[in-house]
Amino acid sequence: MKMGWKKWLLSVFLCALSGVFSTLTPSRAEVVDRIIAYVNDDIITLSELNERTNAFVTARRQNPFLREEEQSLEKIRRDMLDILINERLAAQEIARLKISVSDEEVDESIGRIMQENRLSQEALEAELRKDGKTIADLREQIRTNMEQQKLVNREVRSKTVITDEMIQAYYEDHIEEFETKQRWRIQDIYLPFTPTDTPEERNYLRKVAKQILERLRAGGDFGSLAKRYSQGPGAEAGGDLGFFNKGELEPVLEAAIEVLKPGDVSPDIETTRGIHIIKLLEFDKAPARPLDEVEETIRDLLYRREVDFRYREWLSDLRERSYVRIVF
């Protein structure tokens, strides 16, 4: 499935080496700035940290699978500062190694974005304007990302090899990952929208869904809450809808169910027709796919994990060899 424009922007932000497409609110931007970290001959300011933290929190709120996870603001700020330090170190290495990205490479990347998302030049500029950004901002972000990728390729990827033995071991240790779920038995709490709903009425339903989730996470009984709140099929039976075969549910619901284990409850899932909260009761499996069918998938997974591990090690070593002082 092709990634939508907004999802692409979000994925760019959440990448550990990426920048952000977000701005701080004016009131925060007016705070007197100060240095909070030294990275060799470079500095990081409080306004940079505030901007990055604000953008990260906004992105989490827009992702239904992340917004429910509790994370303290202090931890987020510490994590964002750590990322900013790593980015500074990477940028300094890019400059030292004279890594560069040509205008033609940036043009090709923008062309792919437009093609994959079926965007004209005018539509792309309109989407950027919604976030207060321009094509020049996008070009700068893409150039930075591509420089970072070239750095990773040089320092890590070129030295990473995944052997057949590693693939075989992973397959045997994670055989359950290759057993396809053929059908699910679920309970559902459904809060439907109607064509005549006002924005306020829909917001009220969203608040009700949040309250139901809070009660479930506090130990509330799903069946009892379904009988009380659900307005969908099976409400009188505690929301038990029986078994569904793969492909019988809306894709957004199946995507949410796929990551659940028996007994797990999904976040609130909003569709065009209403809000669902789903509990997976059980599922049937098919026999595991043979190794030759999943070999390349495993190789790709192990490669990405190994690259990530080695890059963190490389960054840690670089950090030890650098002057980093936090005064925050």
C-alpha cells in the first residue's frame, strides 16, 4: 500500500535521524533562548529542544497506536535532546567526510514522493502550506535525510552481513511469526456515527470511547461495558461477534486486530461509520510458511536490526570521542 502524504510526513518525523515539519506555538517561541548543550564546536538551544518536543508530542497524538502510551514530558525532552546531540554529531561527520547530495538527487526524491502519492506540484505546495512550509523547506529536509543515509551506508551498511545460519536460527526461534492468523473471534464495543451528527456530537462519542478505554485498563469487564455502551451487533451478548475470516472486516479493523494477542484490547479505532474498541478472544492459525518463502523477509528484518544496532554502537563510540556537555 502506498503511503499517504500525511503519513509520509509523520514517518519522516518519527525516524530517529529525521528533522521535523512542525513549528512551536508563538507563545513558546518568544521565550528567551539559551544554550543547553555543547557538541564539539556546535551548540543546541532551548528553542530547538522545545520545537522538537512539541512536534513529537503532536505526532504522537495523531497516531492512535501511540497516543495512549503514557510517557512523561521530562522523558520525552531528554530523549529529544539525545536525538539532537546525535544529529549534531552525524552532521559534523557528514561535513568532515565531505558527504554531499546533489540537486538532481533531491529532485528525483521529490518526484518519487509526488508520483507515489499522486500529487501535482500545486497539490504538493498546497499540502506544505497547510503546515506553514515551502518547497524549499522540503528540499532542505530531504537533502539532510539523504546525507544521513549516505553516512549510514558508509559507516555501517557496507560492513553488515547477514548469513544463512542467522536466518535459519531466527526462523526456528520465531516460528509463530510465520503462522498466519486465518480467523479471529472478537468482542466489539461499537459507537456508531450518524449522517446527522454534529461535530460536537462526534466529539462526545470520542470522549465516551476514551472513558470506556480507561475503565477497561482499570480492570473493567469488557462484556459488561459492551452491554452498556455498544450499539452494534452482539451487544446483548457482551459484544461477542464470533469468528471472522481474514478479509471479512474493514482493513483498518483487521490491521488493529493483527497485532493483538488473545485477551488484548485495541485502542479506540475510528472509521467513517463510527468508533470500535475490540478485544481479541482467540484466533486460528494456519501452518507456518516454509523458510524459502520467508527467507528474504527475515534477511531484511535482521539486516535492519543489525544496521540499527551497529549504528548505535558507532554513534556511542563517536560520542565518547567527542566533546559533549549538557547544561540543561
